[in-house]
Amino acid sequence: MTWPPELGTLGGMAWTTPRLDPERSRRRQQLIAELAGARAVRQRERPQRVRSERLRELIATRRRVAG
């Protein structure tokens, strides 16, 4: 099977990305930065949360055993 000659090939086409308007681009960059900051905060707080949950479980287990 061959391509009809009127369709041509993709060899001459360049990959281009549509340019965003400056305001949309700025908002997008701001959102990406805020998401990265929130992710960093969650990862910093996670070890403390795990420790406190483990401590709560230990206290509850001791109460069950003692009670």
C-alpha cells in the first residue's frame, strides 16, 4: 500500500508548540511553583505524621492490654 502523492509526507513538517499568551504562561508557572512547594511541605511533614500515628497506636495498644 502506498500513500497518494497529493497527501505528501510528514518529513517537511516541523514540530511546533503553540505559544501561550504571557499572562497564561505566568499563571501556569506560578501554579507549578505552588504545587512543588506544597509537595515539599507534605514530604517534610510526613515523617512527623508517621511518628505521631505510631505513638498513638502504641498508646492505644497499651491501654487495651492494661485495661
